[in-house]
Amino acid sequence: MNMRDVQPPADGVSRASSQRAGPKPGVKPAGKAPPLVPVSREEAPPLSFAQQRLWFVDQLTPGSHAYNVVPYARLKGPLDVAALERSLAEVIRRHEALRTTFTQVNGQPVQRIAPELAFRLPVESLESLAEGELQRLAEEEARRPFDLEKGPLVRARLLRVASEDHVLLLTLHHVISDVWSLGVVERELTTLYRAYSRGAEPALGALPVQYADYAKWQREWLKGEVLEEQLAWWKQQLAGAPPVLELPTDRPRPPLQSARGAVLRVMLSKALSGAVKELSRSRGATQFMTLLAGFHALLARYSGQSDIVVGSPISGRNRREVEGLVGFFANTLPLRVDGMGAESFRELLGRVRTACLGAYAHSELPFEQLVDALQPVRDLSRSPLFQVMFVLQGAMPYAALELPGVSASELVVDPGVSRFDITLSVRETPDGWLCIWEYNTDLYDEATVARMAAHYVRLLEGAVAQPEGKLSALPLMDEAERRRVLVEFNDTRTLYAPAGAVHELFEVWADKTPQAVAVSFAEQRLTYGELNQRANRLAHHLRGLGIGPDVPVGLCVRRSLDLAVGVLGILKAGGAYVPLDPAYPADRLALMLDASRAPVVLTQQSLKDALPSGAARLYLDTDEAQWARGSEANPQSLTEPQALAYVIYTSGSTGVPKGVAMPHGPLLNMLRWQVERTVAPKGKTLQFSALSFDVSFQELFSTWAAGGELVLIPEELRLEARALLETMDSRGVGRLFLPFVALQNLAEVAEREGVVPRGLKEVITAGEQLRVTPALRGMFARLPGCVLENQYGPTETHAATAYRLEGNPEQWPDLPGIGTPIANASVHLLDGNGEPVPVGVVGEVYIGGAGLA
């Protein structure tokens, strides 16, 4: 028979594994416990703490099958059906828990124990059905819910596949059973069947107590000083523990946690299983501790967190009187391990051992009581205290079912349940350890969990091979995955037509469509032809002043058409523009001019007093007469790809402005990639960013490189979200570049005011971590076909990766990734040793590629 390999918020382990993982049964709890003896049934018995929690869960989610326990077995051989039915009926008679339902008295849940339960084992013939139909029926049965008030909470069906081939579908609700209980059921079934099948009476002794006796005993004992002593230790142990394990997910987390799940099974080799056992023995640890240490190391690599709480079940049977009972005794321990500073796997294993031993010594406190006492901030999208579970099981109970002439084996079913984000159950088999990964399908795809499972195996292999080696150096990837990450992922080679400078992409459209609008500001317009002519006249004049390749030219202008003329004029002259924001303090502008050594500054008369003295000035709004009669032809290009296009000053890590000099080569590459990728190539692009931010370069030149229109706006309009939305709508803006904070503000106003730019087809965000909020989902839901692109890249490289979100916004992840490299770029995710780790796992990013510094 097979117990479902999924553990709920409080569940047990098999008899064999409980003796490895925690206190042995029969150990008397600390404190002066009252005797555990049968009590009167005149009053309805109370629920145990564990039962009460599952009862509350059932009240919140009636009709759920999340807590079904399904030990299904394939029985091959001459089965005595009558003896099996009689045996099951006798097990139910012996154990009150199997005859229990739950109701309310004076507003409180209580146990109702039926004096007897009329049990029948229906037999259904499947001899004419295909094997797939058997699996379908089994999973259908596993997903059929119980009614905790009406009951019964145990049911059985026998499917006849052939004359000597049957399947026993025994289904119980977890509120009356746990994994240990299945071992009890299996052993008693074996004894009873052996006797009944040969016409004898079974020799099973009377049970000293029943589960209801235990429930009443537990409530009488766990209070006052005993309760406070247990709580004090756990409060200290969990003080300051992180409430959330931030594992990357494939989809956004639903606002209400679901139990939808699936299971993936991965076998550890005999050699690895043996090595784990040997390492455990040599370090004075249990196999549970070693396997948990490996799981912790994996979670730390995936989440970037060192302080992690993992839930783990324990049998909860600390008195000999309850060893032979069916019931829900299991408890859950939140095992907190902080791996910060652990240099080796050996050191991490030592910390896991300490944490486990401390938890085992204080395991009497029900998990439900601990949650009530700690009162963590409730988040309905996650389980409290921990979101991942680790379980070690011995041989499954069905192995103990030894019916004369009948061989029993597990019938594996997937009830489609996951009570946590991820549960890793490791089960002992004759062929080694079987890892059963249960995962929430609202969060994860099977491929993601399969990759995680493979990483766990490789990490364990590295740990047992070199337990003294550096913990961060434990391998995750095999050679095939390393090749995918290092080579295939970065196979971005793309050939583009040769060009020397970014402004040449603008000149192509000036020749093709001279009458098309290139830039607009309020009611003012410049066509491609007009802008090209004005920029050419300025460029020739700058050449006469000695401006050429790699010569910086300051540009300090308010938002106007002068901005477009100034940028293009400087680049056409061969120089590199240096944005000087008029809003900056004079001393900062002076520092930037001094550091860049710009010999000339292009500005406007209204800003003459804002600029420090030094460099020569040209006023674009009043000095144009000086170059008005100059040549309107494109200057002969002096620019090579390695020449500078701009020098942008950032704050710098010390607060002192740091100049980032970008050559034409990587910018040309990015622009061509952007033009190929955009969904609005010839549309209108809003120019939102200040010229002193590198995103402004994309706004200008990805628009002009595709023949689109750049829409300039007054500075004050950038600060008025509603007016900005209305302007974009009326001007037909199709593309927008915004940092996340500004985009979020825009989305909130759009939601509140009911205004959206209906022509918007593409939004690009960069510079900050993108979070897909409800407001963003709402705005994009009203913009059908509009895509949201998350671009990443430090100022030194401009854009290096991109991740596009499209389709239904409700399916977008809460925290989108940074995506894949752009054309001719490479991205490597490195750990603390500079070793590559799988893409998507937290690490440092190294960006390289042709032309990228």
C-alpha cells in the first residue's frame, strides 16, 4: 500500500524514519503529565490541537480533497475478498478514530464516535477496461472529498483487474490518520487476514486507550507551565526568522494559496545513497540531517538567503500507550538553520544537527499552538512560518502487508495536491533513496522542478565527495547544462550591415522620408529633412571649432527642439555629447565640466547664469545665425565604432559624479536589436527621461533608427500623471520608456482616473527592479496587445538583457526575470567563487560581448 507522499501542515513519518529523524516513541514528555487512561464518553470528546486545525481548514475550504490520505495497493495472487472485507471491518471496529466524525456543540467542534460502522467492500470489475482507465479511476477516487460532519472518513473500493489481480483503494481523511497509522493498519490487516483466510480467530490484543482519550489528555497536559516552557524555547529559536523564503517562481503567486499540485519522482543512485549514509555516520548525524543540509544548501543558492526555516514532520507519539493507535498524532517542526558564514558542507551539517536536536527536545508543542502564540503576519498567499517541507520516510507501509499467496505493491497516483510551495520527501527503497518532489502548480512548471531536483542530486554528490570543501563551490550543473548556460544561452551572434556611428541610422531615414515628422514639441515640428539640415549646419560649425572624434561637448538645454538639434549636431561633428542637467547645482555642473574637459557647451540664453564659467558657449536659441549659412549636407563621417558617443555622469558609489563613456559600437548593436524587436517601429515615442540618464539615448535613437516620431514634453508634464496620460492618448503615443516607480504611479492614476493612452503598444522599463503589481495588471488589461519589456544593463553597457511580458497580464510573474542577452552580448551568472550558476538562480551578473566594456 502507498501513503500519499505529501505532508500537510502537521503530518507524520513512517515508523522506521521517525526513529531516525526525532525522539523515539515511548519517551515520556517533560513535565508532570497526567496519566493517559480511558475517559468517559458521556460528553463528546474535544478535538486534539492538530485535528482542530484541520477542522478549521475544512471550514474555510469545504469540499477540498487536499487532506485525503491514499494508501493504494496492487494485490496480485488468489485474494480472499471476504477475508479482506472482514479484516478491514475489524480494523475499523478496533479504532474509534476510524468511526469518528466532527460536529459543533455550543459553537465548539467536538468528536462524534459512532458505536459501530456498517462496512462493506464493494468489488468492481475492470477486466474489460484498459490500464489507463484503472489509473483514472484511482486518481478520481483520491480526489473525492470527505464530509467531516456526515462521514464516514474512511472508505474502500476493490477493483478487479483480473481473477488474481486486484487494486485496493483505501482512502482516509488526514484528520483521523497519519503515516504511522497506516503502518498500524497494515500490520493489523496482515494479522487479521491470515487468521480469517484460514477460518481462525485473530490474536490481536485489546487497545489500552483510544484517540479521543489522547485528545483529552493532550489538552489537560499542554497548558500552564508545561506550555510556557515549550513556547519560550520556540519563541527564542524563531525570533527574527525571515517570514518568507523568496524562491523564484514561474508564475505570480495567487492572492489566496491553493493546494493544486503535482509530483515528480527522482531516484538517487545506490552509490550516492550509500555515500550519504557513510557521511552521516562519520559526522555523528542522521541521514535525515545530511539530506536536509543538502536541501538547505540548495534553497540558499536558489533564494540568496542563508537563514531558512523548513518544516518537517515528526511522529508525535511520545507515549507507549498510543504506539498501536490509528489517529492524527503527527506534529510539524519548523527547523531553522542559519548558514551565514558556513564555509563547508561539514560546518552546515553541524548547524543542521544542532537545530534538529534542539527541535526534537521541544517537539511536544503542537505546531498549531506555536502559530497561535507567535501570531505571524498572516499572508493568505503563503503558509505561516515556512513555505517548504522536508520529509524522510523509511520503507512505505504497504511493504508490511504480507497476505498469504498475495504480493502487494504500491499503486502510484497523483491526487493533484500540494499543501506547500515545495515538499521534498525522501523515501528509502531497495534501490536507493527516492526523492519525491511535490510542487504547487500555480507557481512552478514541471521543467523548473525537474531542474531543481537534478541540482539537488549534483549538490549532494559534491557534498559527500568533498564535505570539507567550500560550501559555495558545490556543483549544481552537469556538463550539458553548463554548456547550455555558457554557450547556447549566449549564442546571440547576429550580423548587421556595417556602420560607424549611431547618427548614420538617423540619416538613412532623412534620405528615405524627409517629410516625415522626426520630433515634436507642443505645436512645433521638425521633419527628418529639417532636423537633418539644422543638425548638419551645427555640426559643420562645431568642426570649425575643433570638435572631432572623442572630443566631449557639453549639452545643457531645457526640453525643446534644441535638444534634438544639439545631440545630432554634436554626433555628426564626431564629438561625444555630455548631458548637463539644468536642475543640477552649479558645483556639480562645474565638476562635470572640469572632469570631462569639454571645450564647448551648447546651451540656451535662459540658462547662461546656471552654468559655471570656463568652456566656450554656443546658444542654440540665439546664436544660430553664426552657422545658419553653413552646409546642409551630411558631414563626412570621421567616426569609428570605437569612438565615443556620449559621456553620462552618474552619482558614483562615493557620491562623486562618475563619467561613463559609451562608444558607438555597442550602441549601434543595441539600436539594431531594438529596431528588430520593437512592436511599434514607426510609431510615436514619448521622450520622458532626462538627457542625463542613459535611457534617453534609447528614446531618441531607437525612434529615429526606425523612422518614428519623438514626442518631447515640457518638464512640468512629467510630474502630472493624469495630464501625461491624456497627452499620450491625444498624441497617439505608441511607445514609452519608464522606470518602475514612474510606471507604477502612472498605472495607479490610470486605474483611479479611468484614463489610458489607447495607442500604447510597447512599454520598456529599466533601471529598477520590475514588480508586476495589481495596478500594472489592471492598466495593461485595458491595453490589448501592449507588451511590457523588462530591460537590464548597468550604465557601463546600456541594455544587455531583455524579458518581454505579453498576453494576459494576470499570468505575468510578480517579479519578472531580466531575460536573455540581446544580440551579440553574453550574460553569465556567477556565484561567490566566480563559477557559473544556472540562469534564474540568485548570483552576481557578469556581462560581456563584442563591444561591451
